[in-house]
Amino acid sequence: MKRLALLISVILLLTAVVSPGSASAADTGSFSYVPAATEGLVAGVPYVWQEVNGLCAWAATSVAFQSAGVPLDLHDILAVTSVGYSFAYLNYNDTMLMYPGAIYMQAEPSQFAADLYGLNMTVYMDISTPGVDQLVEVWEGRGISVHLLDGEADAFDLMRSTIDEGYPLLLSVDPAWLPARDYDFLRAQGLSGGGHGILVVGYDDAAGNATIIDPGVGSFGDEYGYPVDGRGNYTPISYTALANAWSGRYFISMLFKPGGDAPTDRSALLGPYVRDRILGAPAAYEASPDTVVLWSFGEAAFRALGADYSRQGLTNYLDIFTGMDGEREFKASLILFLGLGLEAQVTLQYLSFRAALYRLPDLMPEIDLEGFVSAGASSLLHFEELADNDTLLYPGNLTVYDGFVSSTFRAMADEFNSTGDIESVMNQYEDELSTITTHLLGIADSWLAAGNALAEIWPNNLFVIYGPWIAVASFGVGALVVAAIVWIRRTPSQ
């Protein structure tokens, strides 16, 4: 199980590999704050619901933008950051990882959108963050303002300062510590360590409480739906719970404030940005020269997935693990996980792409985007055949997953767990695998046509170098991995 443990740790971490550097914590300095009051509240902050598990960071970004005077809703944010048009895939040796645009990277798309609308963005993180020196060097090299925090006291002073100025602070937190009942299932199962995006809008030192906006309530589980009861909107949380939730994510925070110079022609920047992301230009995804050959992006990512999820591609991949200890159990677990992972990640990409696709014309009304929208829309039928919302709504609960992809791979896993004959399994499910491959290639063809439609409008290669990643949301994918292992262990090899 050693390789699987490594795979799980990589998925849960969801951080980028960046080039080594020599920056030190002293290069940016830590945060300093002179208290002006013992309590504060930013009134009138709009509530933005994230709609589905996996979009918390972007719903929170919408709240932050609106609070800074830029009226962009969630669908607008998915478009102007281009995360709706982005997808990344890595296949190296024994590792296959998929990243929808919503979780691939967040710092640089957010910076691009902030620049586009004249906002100043600052990223904060603790000096104990793994790889902090390299992160600081790379982010600052990409024009991102970075400040380091020295522990909990520093982080809470940052919270007070931003609220005193009248702006909410976007936090990355472990949702297991949040007060909403929506996260009871995490606490009941003893799960923690995931990431979730919220905003803090108030503090009260005397009461020992903060006030948060949580876009994630109602986005998964049996209570799925907009939280009409108001939970998550100006919700109190104790300082102790907030410290536990925030410190587990190294006090990662983002602050958006007005004050920048917005470009006079947003379309001239946004159009090429979307083009490069959907066509999979490596530079647009911050692919480092030493790892670029391992990755596929945009339309090329779906094309590579089509090859790797074919009968031959899966056979070749599973053969890597032939001869290892516990081979049958491991391969059965892996088959199940490959299906669940594909269905969950494609579902998240489908929902974000659909929203962004139809919103882009509203953001650049002076540009004729009919060809782009028409080409992109042809992918939606392919997405629909592969997607199933339950993989996002019920993270880790395999009993409710009945989508085409997850059902196919669950049956394949059960069959292999019973027989240990991979060739027989591939023979039995060859038609289903062919259907999956056809839809993945259909998405790739559609995205290629959509990108080429934009290239007709903006033919020059305007490559913007994007910075490394802050992954605010990850717990849903991690839960799928753990659940896949548990499922197989409950069905012993025969």
C-alpha cells in the first residue's frame, strides 16, 4: 500500500512544485498591527453561495470583490479568472492526477482578475508554511504581493486590521472546525485536514468570537440547497475554533482592496487569457520547464485522459503495480478510485465550464463570441454523460454513487477483486470504456474548436506567466480516495 499512501498524500496536499530559491522570511517581513478597538464588524457584506462542493474559493472571491466595489457574482468570477476554462492532468509513472480549474491554482487567476478590475490583492501565510521561501520568491516574481505571518497572534491582528479598514478577509480553513451542522459528518468520522474558503467579517475580543461568511453551507449532503435559514451568513465562531481551523491551513489568507489601475480594454487581456487556458498553453498554467513534459493542460488534458482511460491505457497503467504485495486488493482499490476521481473532477469542471461559457459574452459585450460559445457548448453533452453531481454532493459516501463512470468502475473493481483477471475485466467492460473515451475526446475536440474561435479574434500569442497555487478546497477529493480503499476492504478477495 506504500504507493497508494503516497498517491493519497499528494492528492490531499494539492500544492504545486515550485523552483527552488533563496528567499527568506525576512524578505517580506511579518504583519504588524496597532489595535484601534476591541471589536469590529464589516456590515453589508453580500452572501454568495458556492452552489456545489469545490467552488468555495471562487464564491468567497466573489464576496471579496463585491466588498471592494467590483460587482462580480460567482459565474462572473469563474469566467474572469478563467478557472472555468481550465483543466490539468498529470500522468507520471504510478501517479495519475486530475485538477479541474477550480482547484488547480488560485493565487494567480485571482491576481489576474484583481488586476483586470483595479484591485490590490495580497496573499498572507505563516512562516511555517512548507516551502515558504520558494513560494515567496515565485509569487513575488509573478507580481503577487506576499506578507508572512508569525503565528496565531499575528494572524488575528491581520483579521482585526482588515475589518477595521472595512474589508473582509478571505481565509483557507479546515472545515471540520466550522460551526455549521453541514460539517457534522466530518466530525463524526474524525476527518480533518481538508481545505475550505470562508471570509471573516467581524471580531469581538471581549466575547472571544469572530463572525464569518461561509459560502459552503448547503453545497453538499442531504441538506443540499441554498441556505434560506441564513446559516453561514454572519455566523459567530469562537476564537478557539477559528484558530484551530485557520492554523491547520497555515493561516493562508487573501485580501482584496480597491486602489489599482484597471486597464481601459479588459477584453484585450481577458480574451487571450481564456484562449491560452482552454487550448492548454503550458505557460498559461505556470508549468515549470523541468516538469512541463509530465503535464497536459486544457483540451490536451482531456485528449490525454481519453487515451489513458481506454482499455489499453488502463491495462498499461495497472501493469505498473503487478507483483507488489497485496496486488489484487490494491488494483481493485485503484480501479475504483480511477472511476470516482474521473467522475468527480469532470463533474466539477462541467459545472464551472458551463457557467463560465455562457457568462463570458456578458463580460465583453463588444466582442462577437458566438463562434466560441457554439463550439464550447458542443462539449456539454459529452460532459453530461460523464458527470454525476452525487460524487460532489456526498464526498466519500460510495453507496449513493450511481453515475455511468462510477458504476462502471465499481463493477470493474468488484470483478477484478473476485477474479484477479484484468484481461477478462477489460473484455467485459470494453464497450463502456470506449464510450468514456469517446466523450473525453469529444470534450477535447470542442475545447480545441472553442480556443481556435478565440484565436481568430486574438491571433497573437499573449502568454502570461502564472504563479504557483494556493489550493483552498480539497477535502472532497481526499474523502473519495479514503472511501475507495474502505469499500474494497469490505469486499475481500475471493
